[in-house]
Amino acid sequence: MSTQKSYISTDIDFDREGKHIGRLRLPYSRNTSGWGIIPIPIAVVRNGSGPTVLLTAGNHGDEYEGQITLNTLIRTLEPRHIKGRVIILPAMNYPAAMAGRRVSPFDGVNLNRAFPGDPDGTPSQQIAHYVSSVLVPMADAIMDLHSGGYSMRMLPTAIIYRPSTPELLERVIGAARAWGCPLGILFDDLGERRTFDAICRDAGLLKLGTELAGGGTVSVEALAFAETGIWNLLKYFGVLVASPPAPRHPCPRSGPMRLTEITGPEAYVYATGHAIFEPAFRLGDEVAAGQVAGWQHYLDEIERDPVPLHFHKGGLVACTRGPGWIEPGDLATLVVTDTTG
Ligand SMILES: [Zn+2]
């Protein structure tokens, strides 16, 4: 990562006691705003010494439950609840969040493929650099809240990016269980190195992610998991010292977390045509290798039979396409399997 200092400044003093709400100011000169900034919302709650927890959402702008959860937390978390410090970014890629899009309209960059970032780069690259070089070094534990976004629907899931040591893996799995979703997925994003997860792994940090629902919607069930889970996590991370406020939504009952993994490329089923995708399953179904995953319908060629897509391996269906329309290379579905080790 570049040693160049970030252009981003802030009116927040991270060391001050109490609750402070402000903005990160990213200078961005554009046609409509010559000396303008991008104001990225941030809140810091501090009470004495203790661990620092960094909570982020809006990494992808079209994933809403996490943004609502952290926005609610900013209003309800008070210094008396904690010992230590909680830093909250409810709309980390603010331009993408304001547009309700996965990537930023200013640069077309997916923030979660821009880490560790570039201080002289585009707005998204500068945000990634600030998070990597300023916020992450302050943190003892990190949670980044995602949902499937417009293009995917997910089961409410704790996402565990494989850490580098067995000790850290045990702690992250403990955090995932504390988070409270019925499903945990271990993976390494097919070796991806440009994500928030990857830089936290490389720094040896305790980092948990989540996929909450998606499809470009706001799910009450996912919100219920997230709003209770975030307080559970603050407790697990050793920051919470008082009872949290009553949840707005009762947390759905779920048994112990089922720990699964994405084994590799064979877990993913991709579209092959420009078509309407009819799934042959429901989220949460158990499927077998070779089973039909769904059909691609070609309404511009009504003589043509629908073309089936097949699961390449068996397991639990954890993700499906959000919109009905699908194009070659779009993810149609994903299966996860119980961990073996
Ligand atoms: Zn996301």
C-alpha cells in the first residue's frame, strides 16, 4: 500500500470521549462542484479504554439492511453502553449508497475490489485507501455488513473469509455464531486479494462479514437478524458493558449456526444465455450434483425449448439470481456444503 497520506480529512476526533457524528471529507472536483467534497458519514462512540470495533455498511450501495442497521445503531448506541470505542460508517461508499447502486456513479468502481486503495486514485480508491491506512489500523475487530444487492438474493449468512491462522479462524467462527444467523459460509472469494476481507486477513485482524438478503429489497427478517446481531457482536468483541435497548424487531428463532463452505468454482452456476431464468429450487433447498438448477427461457424464440442449467455439485442453495432476466456470466445460483474440518 502507498505510504502517501490520504487527502481525506474529518471533523471527528477519534480519541475524544463521548458520541460524535460527523463526515469524512473527500475532495472531489467535478463539473458541478469545482472545490466540492464527498461527505461520507461517520460516527464514533468512545468511553474510556478498551477494544476498538469498526462497523461498516454501504460498501455496496444497493445493499440496504446493513445501512439501516448501522444508521439505527448510531442513534441508539450511547457511551454508557460500552467500554472502548466503536467507529461506524453506515454508507462507506457514500456516492454508491446515494445512488442505490453497487458501484460508485463517480468512477464506476466497485469499492470491494479497490482495496487496499490508492490515495491519488478515483473517489472509491481513495475511500479504500483511507479505510485501509487510517481506520483499519485503529481496529481490534471489524464487521462489514453486506446483502446480496440488486442482482442476488441470499440466505441471511455470516461470511467468514478464511483467516491465515487456526487461532483466528476459531475466533471468527465464534463471532459468526454470536452474530446469530442460521448459516455461516467459509470462503476465500476464489483467491480475491482486492477486498476489505483480504486486507484484514493480511493484517491478521478479526473480521466478519455478512450477507443479509438482497434482491434490491429491504427484508424485515434480515433486519431483525442484523439489529440484534450487531449488539451480540459488540458483546462478543468485549466492548458492550450494558444491556442493549429492546430490539425493534424480535430476532427470528434459529438453531445453532450451520457452518458451510464454498469449495471452489464448481459451487457456482452461471447463465449461458440472454434469457429469463426460472429457478427449479427455493433458497435453502438441498440439491444434488447434476440436478437441474433452472431453465433459461427464450421468449424471442418461442419454438425453442428452455435450456436447463445444472448444479455442478450437491449442497445447500445459499444464493440465487435476484432479477428474472439473466445474461451470459451472471450468477444463477450457488451451493454451499458442510465443512469437513
Ligand atoms: Zn456487497
